[in-house]
Amino acid sequence: MGKRLLGVVVGTAILGVLIGLYVSVWATQLPVAVSAPTSGTGAKRTANLTLETVAAVGPQLSSQHPDWVSYLVRSHGRWVRSTIFKLPAHALVHVTIYQFDGDSGLRNPFLAEVEGTVGDTMVIDGKAVRTIDPDNASHTFVVPQLGVFVPLEGVGDNAKNQCGYAPCLLSQAHHTITFTFRTGGKGRYRWQCFVPCAAGTFFGFGGPMQTLGYMDGFLDVA
């Protein structure tokens, strides 16, 4: 009885240590917040946020999950794997997204319509649009608290010179998507991709879809 109890105590202690190590590793691997370049003051303050969506983040930016789909953000001339963006309050944010991934399709066609941007529109490769075919969606940029819903059109299967691993180059097949939205008051706003684009996970919504630094993150508005 004593040996059995000792075994349980030791086993519980080992489990506790393993959980502690996992949590400590997870906590120290949170993406670093990236500040968007800003200009102007007061009601005329603006920010510029440049993002890239890729089918596979690659070993250069994620040695643990090189095959995971991901967002990247441009910071000081280089692409960074972060999904936490610092933005000014009550400012216009001009977003440019270079979309390199293929289509996965939306399960909810409602998300194929642009909402919450200036004019409720976005521009794809120079053409202003209000909606896309739900089957052609690759990702979304959605900030529910701000009412921002932007679907990102996927690169065609037959497109030449497609990107394999990030960081991708503008000489490779992609769509350039731009839109503008206004931030709210100070606070932390969750943003998310709602396309089930995590191949090999439960209903496509596991792995990178649930992990900061890949397909969801925060807008830290100050």
C-alpha cells in the first residue's frame, strides 16, 4: 500500500512538472507585438498594416510547425510571424494583404461579404469589390468587436509560380488586397480567420487556427 501511494505521489509530481514545463514554454513563445507605422494626430491619425498570408510558414519562421498556414506582418523591412498588432485608437488603418494561399472555401457564405471597412468594400488587384464567391475564399480577416469582416480570395490552382514556404515573394502568384477600417477606443480586440484552412485537423479548425502567431491574434489599441 505504501509503495502504491508513493508511486501515485511520484507520478503526480512528474505530471505536474511536465505541465509546468509545457506552460512555461508556451508562455515564452507568444508572438511579439508589432507596432504599425502611424502618422498624423487626433482624428486624422492613420496607421498602415502590411500582412502576408501563406500556405506554409516554413522552417525559417517556425521550426516547430513549418507546414502550418499562417499570417505574417511586415516590420522594419522584414516579415515577422506575429498576429498581435499595436494600433492607435480612433484611427484609420490602411491594410494591405498579399494573399499567396489557395482557396479552402467558407462554410458560412455570410462571411463572403465585406463589412465594417470604409465604404464596405475592399480592393483586389486594383478592382473594388463588396463580395467574393464563398468557394474561392482562402482566409478572412475578421474583427468581430469592430464589425470588420473581410474575405480573402484564394490563388487559383493553375496559377504559375506559386509560393511553397514563407516568406513569399511578390514575384510569386498572389492577390493584393487592400481595405481601410477605423479602430475603436483603447483596448484589446480579437481578430480571427474563419476559413477552415488547417488541413489535417478537426474540421479544419485546429492547430494554426487556434494558435496565436498563425491564424488569429489581437489588435492592441492604445
